[in-house]
Amino acid sequence: MLKRSLVIPTALPHRNDNAVVNALTIDVEDWYHATFLGVPESSWSTCEERVVESTEHILNILDESSVHATFFVLGWVAERAPKLIRAISDRGHELASHGTMHRQVFSQTPEEFVSDVKRSVELIQSAAGQPVCGYRAPAFSVGKNESWALQELAALGFRYDASIFPIRNFLYGIANAPRFIYPICEGRMVEIPPATVHVGSWRFPIAGGVYFRFLPLPLILWGIHRLNHSENQPAILYLHPWEFDPKYPADGVNSLARWSHGLNKKDMDRRLRKLLSTFSFAPIREVFSSQLNEVYVRDKNYKLAPSAV
């Protein structure tokens, strides 16, 4: 039985610009990069590219509400659509890395991982000239066995990671990971987890992606409201450009993946506009500016310490 405090309200207030500011993030990848579709890398160059159109559509919706976000850009996209990456930056958004080839971290050696991440940063910075200080792994693929990847990111100079989902399902996550921002790598970085709420003793994901498309919108709104007002914490949400593209994947994708990929796409515009009119949002670099500045100081001191040489 749900406790009385967990009853979903029928109405929520309009956006209050003095309230807790949440972080909106976009993983800039094309439809064929989605892990669960299983499209092999060897076929990517023959797939219809739709990421530019769908990302520009999101940018236009954000412009309507004067909202800025963090865009975790796949190097593959930055290399093929540098004008898009430049446009994202020119419109005031933060750029961060989503790797280059959308390979899950646990499928790579440390050397491959570092090469993939460094290449993505080079491509993003070449396209937009904006420094990159954040990273999100494809499919949230940093688990308990991938802590080495966080150390590699710290060594590369990243200030934050956003790859650890504080739930556990059949694809990803660490069930007992902290739900809110916390220091990692001896304080040289911070981890910024996607949004979850407690329902009894269960952690309930409301962060975005399939959860945002599948769950009733009032439940998503209630969860963010609860985080902001009951726990005084920002919600970190994530979306993908292909979720705003009603065109389904090409033939050859299995029916279950095709169904999940297309679920509620036609309602995404309305859902996003409702979020933007109800809550305050900003890029990660602004929502957590004080914590990221502290990380910079700690990392600088760490590198200067004799024990770090």
C-alpha cells in the first residue's frame, strides 16, 4: 500500500524561477546508435541519418522556453555534423562527451576506452571550440566493475561523470549507488546520477529515456516535484533526439526493439513542453557550478602533490 505522502497530486504549480533548478541533458546520437536495436557498426554508414533534424527540433523547443541544457555528444555525430555541434554551442548550451562509437564501457579495454573518449573530445572541440568537462557512458555502462574508467576520466581532466544509474536492471546500474551528486576519484571528479525517487523501499527511475516515454506524465511530474520540494534536490533528466523523431527504424530490426524504440514518440513534444513550463532547468555546469569549481581546486592540488607524481 502506498503511503499517503506518495499520492500523486492532480495539479502542480507553474514554473517558479526561484525554485530548485534541475539539469536537462540530451544524448546526441542517431536512431541506429541505440544499444537495444543492435545495429552493427559496420552498417552505420548505410543508415539514414536523422540526428541533425531531430536535434534541431529539440533546440527549437528549448528556445521557446529560453532553457539551456547539456548535450552529451557522440563523436561519430560531431565528425559528420560539425555545424550541428557548433549550433548547439552557439545557442548557449553545454557540450559534453558521450564517447565516439557508442561502445559500452565494459566491452572496451582501458586503452580502447581512453582512445575513444579522447577522440570524442577532439571532435567536439574542433567543431565548437567549447571545452569539455563532462562525460556520460553509452547506455549508462559504468557498473561496479568499471571503476577503472572513472580513474581514466579523472586523469584526462574531466570534472564530472554522469554514467552511474543508481538502480539495477538487466542492462545497467548500481543498486546501492548514491542518488545525488557525490565525489569520486579521491574528490577529483563528481558523479551526477540520473533522477530516481523512493517509493517505499524501492528506487523508482524517472530520469528520462524509456521511463519518460513509458510512464504516465503525471507520475514523472510528481517525481520531480518530490525531489525538488521534499528532498531539495535537482532532478537530472536525459533525452535522445531520436525520441522526437516519429519515423521508425529501418526494416531488419526485431519487433520488440522496434516497438520500444517507437513507444510514445508522438507525445514527446507535449511532454517536454510540459516539463519546461512546470520546472526550472539549466545545464549541468550551471546547476552544479559550485561543486565543479571545488573539483577543479581539489584536482589541481592533487596533481601538484608529491604523492601524485
